[in-house]
Amino acid sequence: MDSIANSRVAIILVNWNGLDFTVACLHSLRNLNFPNFGVILVDNASDNQEGAILQKQFPEIELVQSQSNLGFAGGNNLGIRRALEQGFSHVMLLNNDTVVVSDFLDEMFTVFEKYPSVGVVQPLIYWMKYRNQIWSAGGKWNDWLGRAITRLELKKTKTTKTSFQKLDWATGCCMLISREAILEAGLLNEQYFAYFEDVEWSLRFREKGFEIALAPQAIIYHEAGASSKKSHSEGTLSPRVFYYHVRNQFFLIRTAVSLIYKPFAFGYHLIRFGFWAAYFAVRGRFKKLKSVAKGIWDGFTLPVQSPEKWL
């Protein structure tokens, strides 16, 4: 059984050209009640030496400077490896575009203390701008469609009852993982780079016998998509975002969906992405159209790499 008194948590933030968001997140972490934690900041080759700026402003953090942008998966793996090397009992992935409530980590640990079979815990995540609306209460997995579904998305707390729940997957926006679970399941799959790597990781945890749970009294607020929402010639989201979304969806179906359900899952998403392609064609967004087509092709043809183990 995990107890607060005997636990050390490494909170991993990945920064990529998100200085203002990361500053706000680090300020909120300074108010935590939890007795024993450290912050490992991975700077994913940001412009303007943001990692050094953040370390100077927050000397309590440990900076891991990447020489290239390794994506969400690779950047977090740098932090996870450092945390495991230093003997932390738990690792938390936390998006840099979040702010946390001071007792959220304590509330997450109550789930570990009550349920020894749990290896991963997610808090209740609200939108930053609409603080009475839920962004994520964890996820369900539909094997028939190969679809990851976010629970209670956009629901308002005044009309929604939240309670302890077992989950199929936890969002990488914020997930607290035991050391034992990581050692058994391995690290994030870096081939994914970004999108669906948290779903794939969660399903691996469950395959190894670790349950995933929601801690409904643990609260954080999330900007959502801060690193991917930038001005581009074809809209807010870059064509690269659509490429990874499409490609990784098919990677996930190939590795996680039962053989009997694969035809349904592939068919469902081919129709779905076909509508995307048609929309981009009509709107003249040909870079995004090309990205969807390449994502489908690569998702079917590229060999899916196995995730690394720490040891």
C-alpha cells in the first residue's frame, strides 16, 4: 500500500515554447501541501533559452535540457528516466498549461492508499477558462471502434455527479503513476511523438494488472492545446497535428484492438478521416488534406515500434 509519508513524487513538466503557461503552472506547484515532491522540467529545445529562464526564476526545479524537440512522449521519457534514476516512488506527468489546487496531490494519494491494485491515478480536470466545465474525468475504451472516449467532457459540475471511478485510460495531461507500474509496463512509446501515447500507455498498464482510477476530489485546471494552437496559413492547428492524430490512431488499432474487432475499428476511422479529408478539400486546406492522407498511409504501413523499458 502506498502512503504519503513514505512516498516521493517527481512531477514532470515538458516545456516547448510555452514560457508563460509554464511559469503559471510552477507558481501553482509552489503552493502544494504534499510533503515530499520534486519538479523535473524538461525543456524540449524551446526558442530563446526558455529552460534557462525558468530555472533562474524557479531555482527549486531540476532542468533537463533536450537538444531537439522529442515530442510529448520523448520529452516526458527524459524526465521519467531521471526520476527513476533518483529513486522517486511515483512519477506524475503534468501538462505545463495547467494550474493545480493545493491539495490535489494529497487527494490523488488517498486513492493509492485505499486501493492497492491501482497503479495510475488521474485528477478531475476542468477547463481553465470555464472553470465549472469538466475537460476530462478520465477515459473509456471502445474495443469495437478502437475509440478512446473522454468521460464527462464539457459537463458542468452543478449537474454532474463525480465519484471514484475505475478507468480504462488516463490522460497524459495529468497522471500519477507508481514506480512499480512503470517498471512493469515500460516507458511511453516515443514513436507516437504526440497524441494517443497516453491511451496506449494506459492500456499497457492494465495489461500488466495495474488498475487506473479517477480521484474526483483532486482538481486541476487546463488550458488545453496550448502547444498546438498557433497561427498557421490553414487555421489554428498545424497540418502536423492532424498527421500524428491520424497515424497514431491506426497504430493504436493495430496494437491494442482485438483481432475480431479490427475490421470495425479500421472501417469506422477510415470513414471518419474521409470526412476530414473531404472537408479540407472543400475549404482548400490542402496541406491538412495531405497530412491526413499521409497519416492514413503511414498508420497502415510503418512498423510499430515497441516501447522501451527503463532497465
